Amino acid sequence: MITFFFLFALVSCNLTNDHAGTATIPMDSAVARADKMHDSGNKVAAAEYISNVHAHAGKLSLADEMKYVTYCNILYMDLGYYDKSIDLADSMLAILEKNGLNKNPKMYMEIYNLKADALMAKGLYNEAYDYFYKAKVLAQTNADSCSFTIYNHSLGIVLYRQQKYLDAVQYFKQSFNQALYCNPDFSNFYLKQELLDDIGLSYGKVNMTDSAVAYYNKALKFIRENVNKFPGKPAKAFESAEAVVWGNLADVYIAAGNYDSARALLGNSIRVNLQKDYTNSDALLSQLKLADIYLATKQLPDLQVLLKNIKAELDTIPSRYVEVKWNWLSSKYYELQGDSVVAYRYLSAYLAKNDSLIQSNKALMSSDIEGRLRNQERQYQINLLQKNKKQDEMWLIIAVIIIAMAVIIIFLVTRYSSRVSKDMRSLTILNEKVNEKQQQLEVALKEVEFRDKDKSRILRSVAHDVMSPISAISALTDILIGDSAGRPEEEREMLHLINEACNNSLNLSKDILEAAEAIAPGNMHKELVDVNKLVAGCVELLSARAHIKHQNITVTSYDKHIEALIHKEKIWRVFNNLLVNAIKFSYENATIAVKISKVADNVVVSINDTGVGIPEKNKLHIFDMFTESKMYGTGGEKPHGIGLAISMQVVRAHDGDIWFESVEGRGSTFYVSLPLKVTNP
């Protein structure tokens, strides 16, 4: 299923040359020559050649080092040299550390993914998940949709191997949509056709036949449409990919009992991929499927010949799975021939090898990738809070000191003013002192006013201080729940109630933090941002949440390139809040429509849902901070009441506008208008 997956690593050719030193041999030329050797079947020779070039190249640029590492990773993973691939990734990370994470986030993301893939192939699943998460955090920080492609594809493959097929489908679909934002080179094409095939495989495993056939046909059509777009690539790359899809499509016909159609597809697939330098491993799998048909239809002479061919091919293309299945088929063949002694020998070999295969996959099947990633996210938030705690405490102390100084100054001014009526001479002296103190007071009051504007920082500090112990309680509660199998039902229920209360408190604290960020009057760094891409990225990240309620989000983008001068992260937060509300207040199987249009000198983004709508009594207060006009979501989601208030403050800080239209029981449409004209930030 994952043939040529690691070809995606070649996206590194877009990296900039920002490292001191130059290569004596151009790395592009060396990679091109090694690639030809690889395509002709000389994989080991290609690896030796590119390593030799690197050893004699002198000091390479950072971009050329990256090209060397990513290409060698393709070869090593293809050859099964997983330890070499891990060592290669570690050496590249050491080079990147000299330049700093902030300078090369894209390179770090790619190397983290490469190392995670190698660790996964080696069976070190928890370590692999850790590196996948590191890549995810960098992708989120840099709002890089393309970098999520490898992440979601890798998680989809893991879930597929764990037999969680429908969960895998969602990750494969997200990966395909994110691949649309990547450089449309050959590796990107190969990944997209493979993703379509993977989706078909997953649907086939849960007997969703129509969906499986539809995606297999999409994969075949996509391959044929791209045959002439990469003239430097040999025809066998496309023929082999097409043959893989044929072999998988045959599964659908086998399941339906249509053996004639399945035989035709498998015959074509085997004929193509049994050729030298094609995907011989896939041809072995297709031969096993054909052997199953011969066994089911009692074509014993054909089965005997096919089993001999498979056995001969196993000597040059070792595969534990194929060897296990071959022993099972051989036992069935001799059982039908009436030779129980030989049948028993093959059955014993099958049972022994199958137990070994099951044991080797036990770690994968028992691993909880999503739980591991959730724990990583929780630990990341805890570390972040601990890192910022001292700084937040310092700001709080400074604020308290300033307020105390202001009170002292006011007290001194009042004390001196009370003596004015007693003595004119004292009055003159006092007036001078008052003037002096008033000047000091004005300075202090201005400072107090400035610090008052920094109340968002105090809010953040308080929210962080609240979140830290609650996060700890939540983490401990998770552990107790995980170990609560032997506890009474009442105790388990109390643990779940505690956990739910912690989560609600954490969500509220996060909302307060978000409010503090939105109302902070600090520097509003604006930049020209493509609104189409910004909205599309936001929709992609929330598709999984909508999927939980079986909802669909459609996007109608503006038909031309359209940019606005905005603070990217804060406007993204506005769209995120509105989309989350649309999902929350829409019913299952609903469609949420997002539209981007241009009205005069403004870009207008509308988000329409057909959910519960807003009651008339709540409409006047819907944008108030901590409004009482709260409503629970259609799935019982609890409200906090500050998301729309935050959104309004952010939009108005951009000289824009936000409004809504709603009919109770029929749904709502929220509009965000932002100016297109370039103004001083």
C-alpha cells in the first residue's frame, strides 16, 4: 500500500541556499544521476554513488545537505536500512541546530517526519509518534498546510495497519486536500495517486464497495491524466502504479464472487509488476489473490503452478506475510489432493510463522497513537505554562508596585493640601510642593494608565495560574481513569465527572487567554494575506471536528487572488470561532457553507449554517463579553460566551465589521468584512 511513499521527501528542492560553503560537485546533478540508477533498478549502486559524492564534496550548503539527506532517506527506506535512515536524520538535525529552529522550521519539519517514518518502520512506535508530534507543532506554528500532508498520511497508514479503516480514511482525505497546496512535482503526484488508492483500500476493508470502486477509478484516472506531465520519469513508474490499483480493485470483485473480472484484473497487474525493476512485491500479493481464486474454484493444476512460481519469487523478494499465506494455501492444496501428511506439514509451518507475524505486529496493534498524541499535547501545554509562569508573576508584581506607588503619591498630595487653610506662607511652600508632587503624580498616573491597558497581561497570568493546577488535576485524573478497571462504578463515575469539570475549566481559561490576546493593545503586526488560502486552511483544520457530527463544510472561494492587510493569526482566530460555532449549533449531517466575495473595497467572508438559529431576545447581546445569551450546542457542547466578543474586537481593530442574520430554528449567517486597501498598520 505504501509503495514509493518516501518519494515525497524530494520537496526539499525548494529550500534556499543559506549555509556557508559550496559543493565541489553540484548536488542536483548527483541526485539526478543517482535517480536514474535507482529507476533502472540499481538501488544499492545509487546509494553508494550518492554517498561517495557527498564524502568528497567538501562543505555543502544547507540546501544541498538537505537534498542529500532526503534522497538518501528514499534509498535507505526502500532498501530496509532503517538504522541508517535514523542516523542520517540525526546528523541533519545536528547541522540544523547550528542555525537555530526559527531560521529553518520547514527543514526541521521534514527531518522530524523522515525520522518518524524510519522509527515506525523499525517498530519503535512511541518514539515515532513523538517525532510526528514535533513536526505537527511546527506546522501549526508556521500555518503550513503542506507540511500536514506527510503527518496525516503517516497517521492514516498507522490506523490502517491497526485495522481502524474509517479513521484512516479521514486522515488520508485530509492529506490529499493538503497536498493540493504543495509543489506539483512528481513526488507530489505519486503521493496523491497513492492516497486515492489508500482510501479505496480502506473502504474495501469495511465492505463499502461503491466508495472503494469510486476511489480506485479516481486513482486510475489521475494516473492517466499525469502520464505526460513528467517527461523525465520512465513509463514504468506510471504503469506500475496503475497495476497496483488493478490488483486492489480485484479485491472488490473477489468479495462479490465475480472471479472472472477479478482474474482479468489480477492477470494484468501481475503481468506488469512481475517485470524487472517494477513493483515485484505487489505482484506477489496479486498472485496470492489469484491463488485464493484458484482454491475457491478448485482449479488445482493452476493453483499448483502458481504456488511453485510464488515460492521461486520468495527467494529474491522475501516477505513474511506472503510466506505465511503461501504455507496456508499449500496446506489447503494438499488437503484437497488427499495428502494429509504433507498438508499437515505446511499447516504446522503456517501456524508457527503466523504466530510469529502476529507477535511482531502486537506492539503496533496495542499502541494508541491518538492517545499518545493527546498526551504530548497536554505535556506541551504544561511545559509552556511553566516556562511563562515566572515572567507572568514578574508582570503582576510590577503592576502591584505601580498601583501602591500611585496610592502613596495621592496620600502625600492629600496630606499637604489639608494644611493650606492654616498658613499662607505654608500654602506657598505647600503649593510648590503640590506642584512638584502633581507633576510626579501625572507621570505616575500616566504609568498607571499604561499599566491599566496592560490588564490583558494580568488576565493571561491569572488564567495561566488557574490552568496549571487544573491541567495537573486533569492529567492525574486521566491516569486514575486509565487504572480504574477494578474500581467501583460510583468511583469511576466520580473520576469522569472530575475530568469533565477540569476540561470545562481549561476550556474557559483558554477562552480567557484568547480574550486577553484579542483585547491587548500591543503592536498589531499586519501583513498582506491571501484570504482564500487563510479560510481554506481554517476549514481543513476543522474538518475533523465537523466529521464527528457527520457534517460537511463547503468553501466557495473568490475566483481571483484576493489579499487583505491583516494580523494573520488573529483573523484566523475569528474565522475559527465562527466555524466552531457553526459546527456546534448545526445538527448532524448538516452542510456549512463558507463563501468569500468582494464587495466594493472590502473582502466579505460569510459562514452559513442551518442550525438552531439565534432567539430574538439574545440578538442584541450576542457580541457582549461574558454574555448571558449562552446556548448549548446541538451535541450538548457547553458555551463560554466570549468567542463572538473576541471576534468583534479583532475585526474592528482592523477597521472592519462583523454582523449576522439569523432566524430561530432555521440557522444563521455571520459576515466578516475587511478592507482591501493598504493602510498604515
